Amino acid sequence: MVAQRIKDIPPSLTIKLTDRVRELRRKGMDVLSFTIGEPDFPTPPHVVEAAIEALREGKTKYAPSRGILPLREAISRLYQERGLDFTEKNILITTAKFALYAALQSLVDPGEEVILPDPCWVSYEPMVMMASGRAVKVRLDPLEEFSFLPEKLKEAVNSRTRILILNTPANPTGGVLRREHLKLIADLAVDHDFYVVADETYEKIVYEGEHISIATLPGMEERTITVSSFSKSYSMPGWRVGWVAAPEEHINDILRVQQHTLTCLPPFVQAGALAALEGPQDYLNEMVKAFRRRRDKVVEGLNNMPGVTLRPPHGTFYAFFHYDQPVPSMDLTETLIEKARVALTPGIAFGEGGEGFMRFSFAVSDEKIEEGLRRMRTFFEENF
Ligand code: PLP
């Protein structure tokens, strides 16, 4: 017995892949994995200290469901600096992944349509299904920062469109949308009266151009639910802390989902998050510098392999490269593991629009990247 809404959710290809690599390693095979989506840097020590101190002070009970006030105030200032008229009332502290789930739960009625980028992060579609919505995938343009193909996007919008999920900087593509890309979406959202759920989880990891929040575009403040996270920016994925920034009425709706599910985020976790935002930012800058150095290495290395093309990712720590062979990305993944002993994520894991691509995460050490590229080069020279 399983509910229909859950029955149709496919198992995660990425988790299957991680399990396979783990098994091969157990058998003694030396496989280098570039599949992970978390920074390899430790959480900044002052953040860890702040959480320990909070624990010692006895901050071990329930916190307010919305999140602790100083943290909500600090986050609201980030949006004030971008010109939004937000206060702590516009902020809810929660896990980024849960924020996306709760936003969809609070906005989508059965059968309503949610536009998704194709390719996109693996969890959006299952979240739409859990909200009993209908996912409508729109192909992206690899030549334009993997923004929506304008004609395809216009065709996808109709009277049932309730939400468009936007992710910039994007996983898996590394694309950072420019103002003109965002304007196209904003104009459609205003004209057709739909919401944008803006996933800005990678907002701090940008190498070229700048990160722009779509909520800052004309007419968008009242129709954007922005989600962000401490996971990637401050190397805190295991802390499970992020936030939602939205008009107050939507925060209150999402709050009801949180009150009856998670209740709240642990208070000591929130104390760590506050230290991350308010403490020194040099750690973050150093991390982005290291990612940039690795990105350049990966761009050069991959583009020197026969049959491989990579447009430099402008953000995130993912290189989404195209390969020039009519081989399904899942098969190429298997072959790369067996012959090159390198594990990458197949583009198909992110949707049909990802076929013909592979995702290489460079959130691993320089040495590992160099060795991985060496192995891949030998493979591509022999097989492509
Ligand atoms: N959104 C995107 C695009 C992601 O890649 C991830 C994590 O990998 C998340 C959201 C979830 O972030 P968190 O782990 O902070 O909940």
C-alpha cells in the first residue's frame, strides 16, 4: 500500500550512484568521485564555537517556529541592502530543502502547474508531485547561461500556471542568469499572475557577473518566494539551516506547514547561522577563491579532451559539460567508472534536457581534480 502521490516518485539516481561507488570501493576499486554537492571545506571555526557556546548556555529547548529574532533581523538586512522593503516579519528560518517543499505545499492546489527548468536539481519534480501539482518542464539554452528558451517558456505558460521554480546560480548547469533573462520571467509572471519560487542556494558562489534576486525586479517583490541556505555559502550542509524570504502573508502560510511538521530549527544551529552571517566573511571569500581556481583547472582540462565541450560555469561548483557521442549519459557514467575509475553524475539525472551532458563537481581537492582529469583524458583520448 502506498499513496499515489508517493508511488510515482522515482528513486534518486544520484543516491543510487553514490551507493554503487561505495560498493566498488568496498571491493577495493580505487574510484574517484566527483558527484558530491557539498563544499569540502570545514565549517568556519567561529561558527562551530557559537553553536557549542549556545549548547553550553542551555539553548536546547524549542526555538520560535519562525526562527530566532536576531537571525531573522540579520537576514532581512540582506534583502534591505538589495532594495527590498523586508523586515524580520518577511523571514522564516528553516532548512532550504524543506522551505521549497513547504512553499509548494502552501501555494499549489491539485492539478495546478509548476514550471521547472530542464535540466534542474533532482528534488523539484518530486516536491511538485508531493504537492499534487503538475510539473511542466521547459528546456534551457546552453548558450545563454542555461536560461529558459524564451519561446518554449511562453508556450508553457497558461491559466493553470501557478508557480515557476527558478534556480540561479544553478545546479547542475552552473549558469548565473543575467537581468535580461530574469526580466523575461518577471514580465510573464506579472502578466499571467503566477509566483516565482527563487532558489538562491548558491547565491554566494559566483565567478562571473553578479547574482540578482528576481524579487528585486519590478512587480516581483509581492510574487516571489525566495529560498536560500547556509549549506553551500558557509560550508554548513550538515547543519540543515536556511531560510525563506517572502511577503508576510506567504511567510505565515509556510509557517503553518513548519509548525505542524518540523516545529522549529534547533536553537544552537540558529546561533551558529547567526555567527556565520555576522562574523568575519574572509573564510567565505577564501572558499570562493579556491573554487574559482579549481573551476579554471576543470574548464581547461575538460576542454582539452577530445569530444568534450564546457562553457565555463559562472557560478556554483559544478561543471556541466557536453560530450560529442550518441551515448546515453547513464551508460557513459558506467563506462567511466569501470574504465577510468571516475564517477560523475549523468546529465539525465537532472531531466531529459540534461542528456548528452555530465556533471563534474569540483567541490573536492585540487589534487583529486588533477588526478580525475588525468584519468578522464586518457579515457576520452582512447574512446572518443
Ligand atoms: N537547491 C539546490 C539547487 C541544491 O543543489 C540544494 C542542495 O544540494 C538545495 C536546494 C538544498 O539545500 P539544503 O541542503 O541547504 O537544504
